[in-house]
Amino acid sequence: MDGKCLIFLGPPGTGKGTQAARMKVARGLVPLSSGDALRHEIKCDSPVGRQAEAYVAQGKLVPDEVITGVMLSAIETHLQDSEAGIILDGFPRTVPQAEALEAGLAPGRQVSAVLDFVLDDAEIVARIVSRRVCSNCGRTYNVRFFPPKRDGICDVCGGEVEQRVDDREDVIRTRLETYRSETAPLVAYYRSRGLLHEIAAGESAAAVEAEVRRVIESLG
Ligand code: AP5
Ligand code: MG
């Protein structure tokens, strides 16, 4: 029952997924990415995937009830199984999703902390247009900052490294607008509950990791 339930909040491309993967290695925390979950459903052409596909491609949020159903069952399973706890990367993303999370956690469980990744728009766009992701294992690269050793080939599994459909500059602009109108209100929501910690995401990945670890370790 002691596993932490951490939320990584922040606009697209601020390094939430990168740091969640590092915290898996460093702290044994289990990353649960709502975007990865939806991309998996889309790849499998499941009913959820078919509902989500157009929203994801356009950079809009999928309906709350669709993503909440997917995430709440995953959260409960992994909170039970992981001693260290979980990181919610990309969920909740609206106030109704945050309320559904609160209501959906088992009795005695609560959100431990919310890490809000802060980065300016120009750097966000620069990072996202140069992001590449392995189509097989999902490992994230960046042709500017963290390229794969062999062009287009995943270092870990040899899979094909490709660009996400929503990583085009026009879609990134929509994702930033969507973040501002629908997700940014969560900053005040969690600040008022005393749970918010700002992370300066413009530093090197190693420096950001040190800050993320400092916050997590301060929780005890
Ligand atoms: P999702 O997959 O969650 O995308 P996102 O929030 O837009 O975030 P990103 O994955 O783009 O960025 P990130 O912060 O993980 O950055 P990363 O570590 O990759 O969501 C996709 C879509 O699914 C949404 O648009 C929506 O349609 C739908 N969806 C998901 N959740 C939903 C929800 N709750 N409700 C409704 N709809 C939902 O880093 C970015 C790049 O920068 C990488 O190339 C990385 O290598 C590089 N990088 C990272 N850190 C550094 C650093 N310190 N210095 C230099 N480069 C760095
Ligand atoms: Mg991500």
C-alpha cells in the first residue's frame, strides 16, 4: 500500500516520457503513459483505438470517458504490483479526469505529488520535430540530442525508428493550444492541494533527472 502515485504534468515535448523512463531505472517506478496506451490501442485497431485515432492525429484530447477507462484499470493493477509505485505520464489532462482519478483510487490511496515540467514553446517545438521513436519497443530518440547509433535503427531492439504522426509542426501547435485550454488549469488545481512541484525542463536530461529525483526523494 506504500507505492507512490506520481503525476508528470506539462506541455508536450517537455521530457515527461524521458524522465519517467529514467525513474524506472533509478527508482523502480512504473511509468504509465496515456499516449503510449492510446498508440498501442490504435496499432491493434481495437474499439478504443478506433475511437482515439483521429483525435491523436489532430493533436486534440480524446474524450475523458475513453481515456479514463483505459487508465484507471491500469493504475489499480500497477499500484498493487509495484512496491515503489507508478508515474502517470499524460494523465490526468483535464479537471474531470483529475476528479475521476481521485474517485477511482482505492480507499487509502491518493496522489503523492505532481511534477510540472516547464519549458518555453520554441524549445518544445525544436525538441518535438526532432524526436524519433522506435516502432517496436517505443524507446525515444532525438536526432539533435540523443540520436540512435545507426541512423533509423533502434539501439536496443533493432526496430525501425520513426516519427510520430502528431510530431508535425502544425499538429504540435494544436497540441500546445489544447494543453493551454484544457490541461493548464490542472496546475492551479494541484497547487491548491499542495501537491505541485515545478521542474525546470530546459536543462540537460541529466540535470532534469537530478531535480526529479530530488523531489521524489523529498517525499520520503
Ligand atoms: P502523449 O503521448 O502523452 O504526448 P504529449 O503529452 O504531447 O507529450 P510528448 O510525449 O509529446 O512529450 P514528452 O513530455 O513525453 O517528451 P519526451 O520525453 O518524448 O499524448 C499524445 C496524444 O494522446 C495527445 O495529443 C492526445 O490526443 C492523446 N492523449 C494522451 N493522454 C490523454 C489524456 N489524458 N486525455 C485525452 N487525450 C490524451 O521528449 C521530447 C523530445 O525531447 C524527445 O526527442 C527527447 O529525446 C528530447 N528530450 C527530452 N528531454 C530532453 C532534454 N533535457 N534536453 C534535450 N532533449 C530532450
Ligand atoms: Mg511522452
